[in-house]
Amino acid sequence: MIKQETRKPRVQKRHRAIRLNISGDAEYPRLAVYRSTKHIYAQVIDDVKHVTLASASSNDKELRSKLSHGGNIEAAKLVGEEVAKRALKAGVKGVVFDRGGFLYHGRVQALADAAREAGLEF
């Protein structure tokens, strides 16, 4: 039998390569995105202090009530808007975008576009 390769190791390898070049600090924290089949998550992270400044996900109570399913583009847009609102409330205006090894397409792109429209600069 041939062992079937899953997608997860390839995504993790891409993410490690991306993280060599991307790091967040107090002025420009990192907006990290993770997507699963059921949900999408976003965090604004200061890598120098190892602190999460803001976060949002399609699994949050206030967003879950607005969504029929957490793993689609509509959910990604809502999460992008919410993480931008929370980041601006925490005093963050500009971020460095970390796509987490996922392709900049579909839900990841929708989250990024919604965060930009809500006021984050990147």
C-alpha cells in the first residue's frame, strides 16, 4: 500500500518558512490566520512580548449566532471585521499579515479584505 500524504504537513512546512521572514512587534503586530474545515480564527500577536493583543473566531459566541456555518467566506468576512474592531480598540492600527501557510485565496483573502475595510492597515 502507498501511504497517502495529507495536506497538513505541507501547510506546516510553508508556515515555518513564512515565519522566518514575518514577525510582529509592538508597532506592527502579526495578524495570524488559521482555518479549519469548520471554523476560521484570527489573532493579533506581539511576538516580542509573546502576547495576543486581539482575537476573533467563527467559534465566538457573538459571531456564532450570526452564522449558519463557520467555514465559509461569509464567516471569514465577519471574523475579519471583528478582529479589526478589537485590534483598533486595543490601539493597533497597522499589522503584518501572516496567512499561516494557507494560500492567499478564498476565506483567507476574504478575512484580510474585511479587516482592511474595517480599518486595519497592511
